[in-house]
Amino acid sequence: MDLAALVARALAPDGPLAGRDAGWRPREGQLAMARAVAGRIERGGALVVEAATGVGKTFAYLVPALL
């Protein structure tokens, strides 16, 4: 399974993070950013992302990095 698929599964509404946090909710922007980060990890290169407060930036870069 590729990294983007693993990221999508981890951030899914019924994924492992949802089971750890009662307030967890999937965020479209977070998943898009996480997939972009996963792509840069797999293929190399730089990525700059700008996102508003509450998008979920921390998990969006940590989940692909830790997987």
C-alpha cells in the first residue's frame, strides 16, 4: 500500500486517530495536505502549504512523516 493510502486510512472517520480522540472529525483540507506531504516524502522535493487555523496542519504533516 502506498503512503497516500495509509495516510487516508489513518485520517479516516473510522481510522485509528478517531478512536483516540472523541472530538475527532475528518477535515477535507487536512487530508489534501497530508496527501501532498506524502507525495513529497515518496518523490522528494519541497512543499509549502498555507492553511488557516483549525485545518489540522499538525496531523497533516506528522501522520505521513511517522508512517
